[in-house]
Amino acid sequence: MHMKADLRLRPSAARPVERLVEYRKAHYAARSEAASYLTNTPAQVSFCFPNPIICQLVSGHKVMRLDGGPAFGFGVGQAMFVPPGMTIDIDLSSASAEAPIECDCLEIEADHMDNLLARLNDRLARTGHGLSTGFALPEAVCMSPEDSRALDLSGVMALFRRQRDVFSDLKIDMRIEQLILTLCQHHGREVQVQRPDADDSGLAEAVRRITANLDRQVPVDELVAVARMSESTLHRQFRRQFGTTPAGFARGLRLREASKALRDTQERIEQLAFRLGFADASHFSREFRKTTGESPAEYRKRFAPSGVRLDWQLRSSR
């Protein structure tokens, strides 16, 4: 049975709704949330999610508007990706008890999405793309039913609804990774990861400040000052150009530089962590494992030439 959800209580709602219009049933995993919305009352609602979402219409028809843009129809089988912070206005005028509107929605933690993109870009760098380009998710995209089937959002939702066990979160994360990779493959953008277009001088200055100071965490106030724009505009510009926040962008650069150093040099892990602005080797190892699934030592060992004993291997064998 669906649980009732008063949209006035949702922290991500951009505009309060004066009465109950939707039934919501939610399932949770470690870094994501899957919710089904059933609407049987004509209404207009508005959302603004703090994390990226992917939604798909199961039944009925909606009229959507993103960030005040032109209205468009959203039909059965269509899916849509919406980045965090974008206002979604929804016209549910066609909803009725006889013909309800039902929609599935997957919300993924922004940091988890950043880590997935960093892993993808690291893979691209190791296969010849270098550090001058990388992948970013689309700003927003509405997909046809044919394109939406490739995402298999219904399969991800089914995992959330199953009886949970110790492997459930891992299975869900793996399916979400596959979904995001498919989204990037078909709708992602290849972007500059170090410098945007020269014409965008404010953003370029912020990127230069980050790139030149990988040994420290550049405060957002400093980035705002060199970019000569507000903090909200700075974050919006980074999301638009790179698909992530300034902090996520900096973390991606640090981890890509770390990956390169681990593959190509014998620099000590403690020294590498200090050089790239991490608090200590433990902090670096945690961040690196979150992105690659391996510790720095494991990653280095995998790329070490056969028969070569690196410094960390010598120390561990004593």
C-alpha cells in the first residue's frame, strides 16, 4: 500500500503545496533513494531536489517545466535526468481517481555521482584521452521511451523493492553505476576538465586557481573573489560546464593526478597525499578508495611492471 506524503513536509520542495495531492512510497539504500509517486488529484506542484534525479513516467501524462523554461509533455515510458538545484514545475491537471498519474524517481547522492564521474574520467585518461578532456552529465535531458529503455530504471526500482539482505546496497550501487554510464554514453558531454573556454574569464580564473593549488583546499570565498561572481552563480557555472561542484571538480583533479603518479612514479603515498592537499595518508586512502574501489597501494601494485619492487613493497616485506 502506498504511504501518504504531504509535499509541504518535503525539504526539497521549492514551493509549498496547500493540500495532499500525492501518495509516495520510498525505499532507501546507502547512497540513493527510490520513490514511487501516485497522483489522483488534479494539481500543480514544484520540486527542487538537492541531488541529481532520474525519473520515469509509469502511467498518465504530465506537463513539465524546468527552471522556468518552456513547457513540454512527459508521457508514459519517457525518462528524464535532472541535475541538483533545478526547479521542476509539474502540471498534474489530467490526474483523476480513474486515471491516476504514477511516476518512479531515483535520487542519487551528489557526492556519489561525482565519484562515478571521476572514475569514468580516470578510465578515459588511462585510455588515451589525457587530462584535457573529461565527461560530464547533461544539464537536463528528457528521453524518448526507446532511449529510456536502455537505462532500465524499472530494473533498478525492482532491486529497491525486493527483500533486503547484506548484498542489497552493493547490488543497487552496481546497477546505478551501469545506469549512469549508459546515460553518459548516450547523453553526456565531453568537456574541458582543466580550463573552460577562454571567453568565460571568471570561471576560467576559478579553474586556474584550483588547478594551480592542488596542494591545498581553496576556500569558496577565494574562488568567488577571483571569479567575480556570487557563490550560487559559481556553483551553477561549475555544474553547467563540468557537471560537478567546485569541490568535486578539485577532488577529481587531485584523484586523477594521484592515479597518474601512482602508475608512473615511485613517490611515497604519504608524500603524494601531502602534495595533493589531503589531510594525511589515511584521508587520501579513503577518498581514493571511494573513487576507484582500491587503496592507493592496491592500485599501484596493479600497474607495477612485473618483477619491480617499489618502495612501499620493500617496506611491507621487512
